[in-house]
Amino acid sequence: MASVAEQIRLAVMEKLDLCLAELDWTTLQRNPRETFDEAQLNAILMLDGDEMEPDSLTGSVEDSSLEFIVGLLVMEADGQTIEQLLDAGWVSVCDTLVDPTDIQLGGLAIDIQKLGKTAPLYGRAVQSARIGAEQYMEFRVRYHAREGAASTVGP
């Protein structure tokens, strides 16, 4: 069985897949290793971040947290500007990940917090006149795991 941290990452990917469908975008990738071409845009990326050392042990339960980054890669098309695409993307991602009715990711987490967002980076593909951009936001998930049973969620 996967660790609680990996179970959380998989739950986040499921939620980002809902965003992809809602936005009618093309690509969702975790830790991408290849470059993107125009056919793969607009895209949502999830980058695994740090898994922090447990803050404390309380009755054999670790109080832990992990961080991850969500990125948006967009290219203007169909009359939508970069700014409109990024705004729609972040509204969908934040509404989905920080949804008060499921902030605990189905019982896996204590909560999810938004930490900060980068400024958008604008550019143009080498062989295209279309303008694209990328932007990233960092999130932290707090969770409990049982000491000695990293795959078991703590109470």
C-alpha cells in the first residue's frame, strides 16, 4: 500500500482531473519530464514538493505535512487571453482543492493551504505567433500518519 503522502498526491491528481474536465483543457501531468508542444496545451501540472519532517508525535501519531506545486501552461486561442485562461484555471484549481466540503481529501488530510503564486511567465513558441504563459502555485497539506505504519492515516 502507498504511504499516506502518496495517497494524498493521488487524491490531488484526481481533483485536478476534475479541473481539467471543467476547463475543457487537454493535458494533466504529474512531474512532467518532457517538453510540451502546442497540441498538449492548455495543461495542468502537479509537481511533487517537499515532504516535511513530522512536527510532533502524539500517542504514536505523526503530525506531518507535504507541499506540492500546481502549474498552468496556457496558450491564447479562440479569443481567450492569457490572463483569462490563467484566471479561469486558478479559480477551478483553488475551488476544487480548497473546497470546504472536502478540504480533508476524503479523510486523508487535516487541511490544504494555499502558500503563494508566482508571477506569470509569458512567451511565444519558436514556430508560432501565439502567445503562451506559465504560472505556478504552491500548496501545503497537513495530515496525520501512524508511527510505524506510514500507509495508515492517523486519527
